[in-house]
Amino acid sequence: MTVSASKFYSSGTDTTDVSLESAFFAKLKMRNGTFKLTQPSRFQELEVAFRPYLEERAGSLREILDVGVSTGLTTVELARFLKDCGAAAGIVATDLFIEAHIVELAPDFRVFCDPEGWPLQYDVRGITVRPWVRRLDYVTLAFIPLMLGRSILQPRLRSRIRAGMSRPVQMITRSLPSNGEIVFIENDIMCRSERFIHRFDMVRAANILNTGYFSSDQIHIAIENIHSYLRGPGALLMIARTNRARENAGTLFELNGNGSFAVLKRVGGGSEIEKLVLEFRPATADG
């Protein structure tokens, strides 16, 4: 049975089992339809392939941006990997959904939800109930109470959160290093963040920029934003995706002096959006 959010966030960080933590987050469906899916050692193959290039540039890797990190478990692994390569880098980890709340609506009834009151888990006397609808629910008609309950509860949850009547938590791994080298920020890669402009020596976008999630036009916007976040020529861009067989396909790019990208290394045939990255050209001053 899935552990309740109340119990999960009440247990000590030193007792956290990474596999159990991953299982807890995997049951949470965000309001955009995605799940918090992540597994340990997911990008080990990429680390082996890209290590020589990162070791060569270790001295210049000071700030890293990790995009779409889910719970940040692989960000922690990235931090260890960079350290092994000789880089002393701080990491900004971003995701659409990081902040969450535990709201007690009645004795023995708690709801785990996002800041907008979108239910992620119901907790009835310690028994967890999923609030999201499966395909089978349309056959069994279970979708009716699930959707009705969400529409009724969401305004109440949002109101309690705004009134400070909730327990705020973050949907991130508790295996974070204590030195503060990783900072989590809610951010949408499709919306340019001015505080990120020309700031990072490397950007990693793993399991986020793919044609299954986004159209070519949307991916172009994301690449344009990432390009603006890179510090300048020589900065690195790592794009990868893990398939259902847990096999990785990715490309390590380097930013050229003319603003275009060049391939340094491919794994598993390269990223599926490699062509879009290589075709990208920054807009000129006159339009």
C-alpha cells in the first residue's frame, strides 16, 4: 500500500530508502498529467560516455542548470558525478511542480495537494486513495466521484492554503547534500527567466524535451531559452531521454562562438531532438 504524505514527510531523512521514496512520488499525478517518475542511477551510461569532456572542462564548470528534475534524485547524482570529474559547481534544479501542501479538512481526512489545491493524494485514516482518473474508471464509472470530489475540494483546499492552514512541503528527494550546492526553483522551461540569462556553464535537460511532450515549435522555444541561459562559447548542453527499456539516448553539445551548437558526443544514437538543436540559430539584433 502507498504510504501517506503525512507519514512520508514525518519520517526522518536518515531513514529514507531511495526506492521507497521513488515509489511514493511515482503515484502522484500532477495537474498537467505528468507523474513524478524517477529512478536511481538512471543516467549512469551517459556519465561514462560524457566524463572525458566534463573532466577536460571541470575548471570552468561553476554553475549548472538542471531542467525538469522531477524529485531531483538524478540531480543529486549529477552533483556527485561533477565532483568526481573535478568540478566545484553549484546546481540550480528546476521543475514545474516542487511546492506542495498537506491540508487537514476533517479529523482523519487529509489531502496532499499542490499550491492551487489540485489533489495529489487523499489520506483517510491513514489509508491512501488516488484522486486521479484511470481509463478503467470510465468503464466502472469510478471517474464520477473522483472528478466530483476534486471539483468540490479544490476551492476549499486552495482557500486553506492561502489562509496559512496547511503544512507546506516540497516534492523533492530527501537525499540532498547538506552543503547547499543544489537549489530548487519552480520554473517553466517555456517561459524565459531573466535571472537565468547568461548564467550557466552547462544546462542538462533530461527526460523533458522530447516530441512526446512537445511540438517542434515548443521545443524551439525551449532551446531558445536554454541558449539564453548559457554563459557563452564553450558552454555545454546535455539533452537525453530514457526509454521504457531504461536505455538512454542523448547528445552532449557545445556552444560555438557564432551562437550555434556542435555535437561533442552521442549515446544511443543521440537525442531525438538533436536536429532541432543543430538547426537553431539565435535571433540577430535586427530581427
